[in-house]
Amino acid sequence: MKNLILMRHAKSSWNHPNLSDRQRPLNKRGKRDAPRMGEFLEKQGIEIDAILCSSAQRTQETLSLFLEEFTFEDEAKFLDKLYHADLRDYIDELEKLPNEIERAMIIGHNPTMSEALDFFCDEYEPFSTSAIAHIAFEIDEWHNLIENPNGKLLGYWYPKGI
């Protein structure tokens, strides 16, 4: 069985018109919510073996703050491909994971987060900032994900709901 945790970046700031979209930082609420979500997942006992993160500033900040409260012993991978990614990009990156990775996390952007949840679980959520979905798949190898994308939604959480 493989598990996927999807997390949308925390709330970003629009107060810096001279910055590109990729460079936008988190705002005050985002800086508050990201560690709260890390603490929440830690208390749920959810473990993560690999983290794939968009290379955008706001996703990197989200991950850094999330990891202040969540135990992760490895190095995250920051991927340009996950910035402005589509669903196929997510699947491609997941299928590259070694099979010993049981639980992977992607930190990215909407609308791809909502599309991924809909595709993998036939569930639609608007994926607010800092929201997390936990999905389980009845597969033993990540490269089988496209053949059997029928995941089971184990949890969907967002800052105001925890």
C-alpha cells in the first residue's frame, strides 16, 4: 500500500508587486497556518518518507514552517516541474519514487491539488491554502499509480477545520 499526502502552500502575500509569482512569500496567516498543519499531522501519527516540493518561494516557506512542527528525517526535493504543474507532472514524479518509499508528500499549488484529489479519489475539495489530503492506494509500486489511481481519501484537513 502506498500513501500520498497532498498539501497546498500556505497563504501568500500580494504586497510585493515587484516580485514575480514564483518569488511571492507567505503572508502573516500563511506563516501561522503552515506550522499548525505540521503539528496537526504530527499528532495524527502520519509519517512521510519523501517530500516533493515546488520550487516557488511560497511552497519552500510552507515546507520550512511545516517542518518546524513535523518530524521528517530526510531531505526534501525541490522541483521546478511542480511549479505550474499539471496532474501528469505529479504522476510522473510519483512514479519515479523508489518502491521502498511508502508515504510521499507533494507540496504544490492549485488548481492541480484539487485536480489530483478529484482524479485519485473521485472527490472534489477546493483545496484552500495549507489544506492537506491523505490518500491511500492499493498498490505496491509507484509506477502502478496510473494503472490503479483509485485512492481512498483517509483525511482532508485545513487550518480553520482543525
